Amino acid sequence: MSEAEVHLQAAVLHVSSLDRAIDFYTELLGLEVARRTADAAVLATRSGTSTIAMRERHVQHVTDRTVQALVWRLPTIGLLDELEQRLSRLTSRSTRHVLTEDAITLLSAWDPEGQRLVFLHHDGDNDLPRDIPAEVFWY
């Protein structure tokens, strides 16, 4: 199997309110509902790339989740700034950290279900920083 054959298709989430989750992710990321049933939905970009699949199921404890965080890389600091403004309208739970040693800016937030979201911008030429910042693992 080559690198070109392996792509992350989607993240799968359990949510207590499908409508609330759809509203949050479509407003925050500009995703669209690609498929929907009574208890599940797939959100995708305009080009049709599936990014988030969700099913309505109440999660009683944060530890019931198997996903620590959903992480997106943004190509420009301007897009990160725009996303931070959208987050400020949607939730008061967001923090921004600048890791100067690798020129990384991290924006952490939580969706209405308490799922941690991390958006990062890296100024370097390499997609991967030298070290994995500890902030990625904070919950």
C-alpha cells in the first residue's frame, strides 16, 4: 500500500443531539450535510470530501470517548484568526497558544458535546513539527 492510497476519510462522533452538533460544525467549519437519517449524519466539504460522521447516542462520561481530539491544520494564520472569531460566537471555551520553538499556533476549543477540537497553523515548510506539542494531548 502506498502513501497515495491511504487517506483519512472521516472522524466518527457520538452526540447527544444530532441537530445541535450539525448546527455547530456547519457554522464553525462551513461543512454541509451530505447524508442524513433520523439518528445519523455525514458532514462534508463542498467538494464532497467526508470529514465528520456522527450518530446520536448519549455519552455519559468524557472517558466513554475513544477520540482524544480532532485536529485540523490550517494553511494560513488568517484562516486560524477567522476560525477563532467564529468560535467566539459559538462557544466561550477556546484558548490560543503560540509555541515559538516550532512556530506553531494552536487554537483549542470544545464542541457542544465536550469533544476537544484543535486547530493549528505551522509557519514552517514541513507539515510536521520537530516535536509533538504537549498541548495536543491536553484535555
